[in-house]
Amino acid sequence: MTRKQRRLVLIGGGLAVLAVAVALMLDAFRDSIVFFNSPSDVVEKHVDPGTRIRLGGLVKDGSLVRGNNLSIRFEVTDGKTEIPVAYQGVLPDLFREGQGVVAEGALDGGGVFNADTILAKHDETYMPKEVADALKKSGHWKDDYAQRAAMPVGGGNK
Amino acid sequence: MIPELGQYALMLALGLALIQGTMPILGTRSNDPVLISIAAPAAIAQFAFVAMAFTALAVCYVTSDFSVLNVYENSNSQMPLIYRLTSIWGNHEGSMMLWVSILAFFGALVAVFGTNLPVVLKANALAVQAWIAAAFHLFILTTSNPFVRIPDAPFEGRDLNPILQDPGLAFHPPMLYLGYVGFSIAFSFAIAALLEGRIDAAWARWVRPWALGAWMCLTLGIAGGSYWAYYELGWGGFWFWDPVENASLMPWLAGTALLHSAVVMEKRGALKVWTILLAILTFSLSLIGTFLVRSGVLTSVHAFATDPTRGTFILGILVVFIGGALALYAWRAPLLKQGGLFAPISREGALVFNNLFLTTACATVFVGTLYPLALQALTGDEISVGPPYFNATFGPLFIPLMAVMPFGPLMGWKRGDLVGAAQRLIAAAVLAALAVVAASALERGGPVLAPFGVGIAVFVMAGAVTDIAERTLILRVPFRVALRRALGLPRSAWGTAYAHFGIGVMLLGIVAVTAWGSERIAEIKIGDSLDIAHYRLTFDGIFNRAGPNYRDVVGRFTVRRMNGELIGTMEPSRRTFPSRNMATTEAALMTRGVSQLYLSLGDPTKDGIVPVRLYFKPQVLMIWLGAAFMFFGGGLSLSDRRLRVGAPRPAKAKAALQPAE
């Protein structure tokens, strides 16, 4: 093989691998992207039952009901709209009423959000960023959230 | 007094970094040996001052000086000494201090041990290192000063985030940073070579040990972080494809590619331009990782603070360094001479294959990690790209890489013999086929492809053994001869074999635990039993236990085999930290061979009912054992350095050479 041919083999091989990778990525992006929605978004955008989404907001005060066999129901609210959520399993350490939460799953036909994952928070002062943004959008952002969210994990007032 | 000293030392370090960054460059331009010779002492002095600043911060933490805001926010006098020390870097400001300390440390190492480097290359490299240092010193002093005082010192500190009160914090961040920042040396050398416009095979020989050392630390740092998340977060996942994890994986992938392409450059003088690019990219990805983690654009355990000015500052650093480096590369790289012809089927070809797949896999991770950020900036849509994306892209790219890996070391330089290599791998292939059959027969359930994953893992491991067997001619020559050959093999050959073997071990662990792990989630009362795999756990009761700054509610479980034989007890707990009103889950682990039983408690509800999560994790320890093999292989290869460094010199001069590190 001449120098030119060898180089062509290398470049051709490189492009082939890259093409495969791009195809894989596009395919994966079509199937595995999950959009974040606030309860209001879910209603406004008419999210179809069965579509996987992330639902974020605050756990409505007084809405948490524990059933048998680790089943749990609660409502997620952004101040305007509430969506009932059903989950079965062990809740993250910092799951509390009145606090931010992100649930991943899909709506069923009856308007109940079946979550298979409740995202753990890592700190009592920490508000998931998406939730904070959604609350700001809906106008239900309170200053004390801002203060809490803006504080470093260390807390403390600067 | 101490914090002020620390801040002053950091300012002096900034000044020294500016001198170190400019004078040597001017010197190499004007050929002034005095200016050139400033580089090394400046680098050492800069490190001395950064170390002083870091020590000052450490003293504040150890003595619990709560008049310092950073200490007040992240420490507590009740905490054990080890956590008071590790909480130095358990927060944004302190972890940036650790970052620059390691950066300056590496600069000083080059200054001290780089005595055999060409003077101009060394001066330029140290100057580039100093620009990076100066940027980060400035970042700390203007946006993240750890030495800020509070006018009225509080009596007690706010404590460290309980999730970080773990021995993992002593190990994971420093190791990871040694890796991240260690690649800055390769970057600085690449930029220095481009500034000079000259590069030869020896460049790879000088850079490789630094890149290898950084790679070893990064490997251990990532593996350590993975194990920490595994036992701390309470549900037994070892890798989440979390953006922050990806941020550390990307430099690892690029760095692994760099190590391999540097071999080609060193031995054959080929792939020079590509190797330089990889050196730039690897550290650029480290910087991007720092940006992702430190700027607060991502939500994660690692996002200590969301302060927009910091994000903007680091973004500025990114743009200047990555943009500048790539622009310099585009301008200067065409000047570098190409060299070293090789056939596609050859050792070089195999290493190119390795590079191609590693960098492509790295690109898919990059796209998956940054796409949500880009989309949010462009359209405002908030999305998450989770494990399904990475499994669908990274997996298919990594599997061919693994399957081809055993062929590489068996191929000759320049022109390889594919058929010959395949013949020598027949034993490994037969072993792999047997493993597929055995895995299909022994394990019920799990994905259909899982036994093939086991097969590839066994092929990789057997391939590494084959490589050594071929080099020592074991089974073909008398054992004594083979042993002598084994002892005479270059350490780097052993290093390659160990590291490749480790990849196989890790893959085996990942496949087994993903495919055949089992999980039980249940609510149980005292006296109840839970069965998993071939074990039966009985819930004996709950008791309280006090720690230095926390209270534990501990559940006690007896573990028996199915036939009733007692194995031991497991004591998972829920740990409450009064200073933060925060609870963490402390899972209990029981190791059986390389498998583990994993048990964590939920919040006990009324009438003594406790939710528990119980997992059986088959072969899970092999994941981290594999990383340990890779680290060990890297170490062996690194200890080979003296030979390589000495290679081009006459034999007589050998005694005068500097020892490795």
C-alpha cells in the first residue's frame, strides 16, 4: 500500500466509527430524553399518558398518604396546579411535605402520575434547580426559598 | 492572624505565578539564560507559598477557628479530627484551594525532577503551568476566598454536610484532583512544544510518566468515588451517569487515549500532532469538569454553591485556556513534522483503533452531558439525559474496543500479523466461549446478552495472560527459562498486562451485578425474615447508639444460609445529625467472596414496622478490584521510567541520571 492508501484507510475507518457513533447518539436521543415539567406544564402542554417525564414542584402540605406495602401517594404542586403522584418504595432521606421534589415516571389514563423514581436531595436547604426555576416561572417563588437555595450547602448567612 | 497570613501567602503565590508565567517566555524569545532560569525557582517558591496558604486554612480547621466564615460554615468542634481536616475540601472554597495546591505541587515536581529536560521546553512548560495557576489564584482571591472573617465569631460551627462525613472524603477528592490536575503537565508540555514549534519522539518520553501518574490517580479517584456513592447513597448503584461523574470520566477516557498514542509517538515517532491534540483535550476536559462541578450549573451532590460570578469566572478561564490552546494548535500544528509509516494492521494500527474508539466514546459522553445545558440555554426546555442514552451509545462503542484489546499487544510494530495474533489467542477465545456457556447454564434470568458480556470479559483477561505467556514462552521452554524471561520483561509489559487484565475484571463485575443482582424492598417487623439469593436475613431488633456528633438508630439482622448455618450479623442504621437536623442512611454491607449483601433501612414507621432495601450484589467487588489492577499496572509501567528515560543516552551516563520521582 502506498502512503496515500494507508492514510485513506485510517481516515475512512475514523469516519466510519464517527458515523456509527452519531447514528447511535441520534437514536438514543430520540428514545431516552426525559423532559422536565412543572404541574402547570403538564396541564398546559397536555402531556400524553405514558410519556416519560420528570415532574417537579413542592410536595403539597398534608397530601402525603402512606398505604400498605410501601405504597405512597402525595401531590406535587407549583402553587397553581396539583398533580397526584403514586409511588411504591423507600423514599429518599430528605423527602418532606412542603419541600421540593422531582419524580420521574409517566401519567396514567386517570391523571395520576406513576413515579418509579423519586430523586434524592442531598441537603435540607437544597432545592432542585429545575424546581426553583419552575416555581419562579409560576410566580410562586418565595424569598425564603431563594435564600435557602442560594445558600451554600454550608448554610450560613453571608 | 493565621488566616491573614494564608491570604497573604496566596497573593504572593499569584505574584510569583505571574513572574513564572512571563519571564521564562521572554527569556526563550530573547535567548536570555537568566530569564529562562527563573522558571524553576519561581515554580518551587510558588508551591511553597500555596502550601503555606493551604496549611493556614488547615490550621484554622483543626483549631476550629469559627471567626473564619469558611470554617464556621463547614466545620464543627464536635467533629472528629479526621473530618475537621477533610472538611477543608468538603466545600467550594477549600476544594479550589486543594486544586491550586496540587497544581503548584506538580509545577514544583517538574522544576525539581525535570533536570534532564531541554532547558527551553522546561521553561516554557513551567510558564504555561504558571498561567493556569495564576488564573485559579485570581479566581480564589476574587470570588472564593476561604479566609474571609466574620466580625463576631460564633461559638460553634455549622457542621459539615453529613453525607460528606465519611472516610471517602479523605480519599476521593484528593485522588481525583491529583488526576485532573496532573494532566495539566501534559497540557503545559504540549503548549510549550507548540510555542517552540518543534517536537520529537523524546517529548512523549518526558510527558508519558506525568500522564501515567495522573491517569493512575484519576483511575483510583473515580473508582473510590464510585465505591463511596455505592455504600453511602443507600441503594447500591455504582455508577449513575450523573453529569458530575461524566465530568471525571471524560478526562479519563481522553487520558487513556493519550497514554496509548504517546506510546506510538515514543516508539515510532508517529501520531505526533494527534498526541499533542490529545494532551490539550485531556486537560481541557479536566477544566470543563471543574467548571461543571464548581459553577453550580448542575444539580448534584457536588454542587456546593450556586454563585453566578464564579460560574462566569470559570467559564472565562475555560474559554481563554481551551480556546487559546486550540487556536495555537491550529496555527502551529502544521509546522510539526509527520513521521513513522505503518500498515493499518500493526501495533500502531491497533493503538489508533484504541484511540478512535476511546475518543469517540468520550465524545458521546460529552454530548450527553452537555446537551441538556445547551438545550436549556437555547430553547429553555429542561431535559435530563439519563442512563438509557449512555448505555445505548457508550456500550456499543466500548464492546468492540474490549474485543479487539487482546490483539493489540500481540501485534508487531509497523506491520502486524493478524492471523498469527488470532492463532495465539485461540486458547483465550476457547476459554471465553466456555465462560459464555457456563454463564448461560448457571445463571437463570437476566438479559440474553449478559453471558456474552462475561465472555468478552474472560477474553480480555485471558488475552492479558496470553500476552505474558507469549513473551515468556511459558509451557514451550523449560519453566526455569520462562521464569528468567518473565523477570527480564520490561516492567511496562507487565504494566500493560495488569491494566488490561483489570479492565476484564471490572467488566466481569459490571456485567454480573447488572444482570444477576437481586433486590428486595419490604416492610418488616421484628422477627420477620427476608430471603435473597441463598441467604436468609432475620430482623432481630432496633437499638440506639450515640456517635461523636450524631445518633444512630440501628437495626440488627442475623444472616444465615438457607440451611440455617449462621454467617453473621448486619447492622444498617439511620444516622441523625442534630446540628443540621438531617438524616443519612448508613447501609450495612456483608462481603461474601467478591459478592456483597447490601442492606439499608428506611424511616421506621408506626408500630415498629421498618422499610428495608436488601440487595444481593454478585461479583460487585470485581468492579473496584479491576480499578486496583489498572492502578497497579500503571505503577509498574511508571517504575519502568528510568529505563526509558535513560534509553537515548550512552550506557556510561546512566549512573548520573535522576531516579524516578
